[in-house]
Amino acid sequence: PTAMQLRGLQWVCDYGQYGVTQAFVLSAFGFQALLTCDIPAALEIADLTVTLVTEDGTCATPPLDLCGEPAPQVHVGGCGRILYDVAGLERSKPGLMADWLEVHLAAGISHLTLFDTDGSAGEVLQPFVDRGVVTYVPSWPDEFVQGSCVARITRSEIKTHVALQPQSFESCLFSYRGSASWVALLQGIDEVFVSPHMMDAAGQPFVARAVDALQFKASEFAELRIRHVFVGGEEKAPARAPFFLRHGSIQPDELQDHKPHLPLLRPDLVLETGVACSRPRRGRIVLDLPSALIRVNHYANIFHERCDQCDQEDPSYVALAAWWATVTSRRLATTGGWKDPVGGAGGTPSPRDGGGEPER
């Protein structure tokens, strides 16, 4: 429900035998709302369960266990943009989804939470779910509207696949509280983290290395903003190569300045998220990371031509290709073979894996 809908109702927090306290609605962006209320002084931490109830009793949430069971610790997690018609994506761009997942895992996003609108991503994501590196939420709009006693939204009223994107990011980020140090709000499956220093630490995941460099002030930073760079131009690698190795030209800097940033958030220090921004807790810092440390490549020509003036050689392309060749070689050494997402298996890296030298 939106902040406007919630503000039309009076809410209380019901702590059972410990009593009831008044709830207050906060919202920074209006996509969703945060309810805050005092905790009774007599409450035992072990019993920290609360039910949100409207004062007239017409709406109540299930009991919320605010402590819960300890979750596995994730250094850097990821929340993906809502997917749809993944079967159609596989037909038009075979292996793209698997490539996108593998490159993020290799870069240091150790666990991803992905949503779709229609249940179509299950087959592609199941191997990653089985590996324990992906949490899959199918048919997110159906889950969102189920039991919604405030908004009273019907499934038919949700017209586009992006209609509930802010709510999916908020749900995902909240699920990582207490279990992840950092969480990236990933804006699309045509984007990849890149760093000029990918090979500096002998293959150590470079996204994790970038946030570790700020560990001395980790409690102060709520959001790290990572710059987007449009990538396109002429193809540099065969059609079966991963999408992030097929193009290697970027726009001039003056055309990049207006591009959005990707937020990398500390879930415990953020009150609310937008689509590409956040509202930090009071006194916490939002820091723009220099693209010389890390950036996000947006491969704007993957689905259709839209990379205007992408005619400058990307200085990080060679490092990206060399890093990916190292990743795939290590994967082969540990598994004895690599199952090509498009088909086939063997002991030699396929062009799709970047095992060969990119064409120039």
C-alpha cells in the first residue's frame, strides 16, 4: 500500500500481553510506507513479536517476529529488477539470463533475490536456486495483492510489469536486514559491474573488495552510488560470447553525466528505497564512488540500438575479457567441465564463456 492509503487509517502496534502503542506513518517517496511505534518497556527481547492493527479493527497483519531466526550471512546481496516472459527472453537471447547471473556471482554478489510477474523465470533460475545463490519469488503481483486489506488492489489493476518495482526492491532489501552487509539494487539484466582493478587481487571478487576498502567507516555509509556508463558500438566478439564481451565502446564523458547511479545499500542503515535511490537513517552518509574504482556498464544495444555516440574505446574492456577468462578457467579447474547455457558440455571454455581471445 502507498503512504497516502496508510495515512488515511489510524494504526497501533499490538504486542499481546505487553500492551498496545500508537503507530506513526513515514514515507520518503510515496511508493510504500514505514510504520514506527514505541516498544513497551516490559517487553522481553525474546518475545519481540508485533501485529499491526487499524484502530477500527478492519485490517491486521499476521504476527511479525522482529527477531526471527539467524539467517546465513551474506557479504553483498542483490535485488533484481522484476522479470517477465523469461521463456521469450531465452528464445531471443539464449543464455543471457545465466550469463548475467554468473558474472554477478563471480564479481562478488554472493546471493540474489529475483522476482517475476508471471512465474516464467522458474526453469532458468532453478539451477541457481539449487546452488543456494538465488532466492526466487514467482508471480510477485499475486503475492503482493494477496491479503492486502488496505490497498484492496486486484491483479487486473496492475497493468505493467514494472508497476510494483519499488515495492519489490523494498521487500527484498528488508529481507536482507540482519543477514547482509550490503545489497545492490540491480537495475536490469543488461548491466554488469566493471572495475579497472578486476585483476588486481588474483581473482578476488572485486565488488566485495570495493566495499571492503570502506570498512573503516562502514557504520557511517548507508548508500554507495555507482555510476552507470552506456556501452555499445561495433561488436568485438562472436555472437555466442557473453553479452558483456560483445561490445566495447562507450559514450563521451559529457553524455554520461546525466546517467543514473546504481545504489549499493547497507540494509540496516536505510529507512526506505526508491527505484534507484534511498532514504538513509539520520546522520548516515551517501557516497558517490569514483568510476575509476568501480562502475556499472549498461549494454544499451543488447535488445535494440540505443547507444548514441558510443564510439570511444572502453579502456576496461581488455581487463574485463581477461578477468572473465580467468573466472571460467578456475571454474573448469574446480568442476572438470562447464555446461554451456546454450547447450553442450566439455572441458574447454566455449566462446560464450570468454575462454578465447575476443575478436577485434
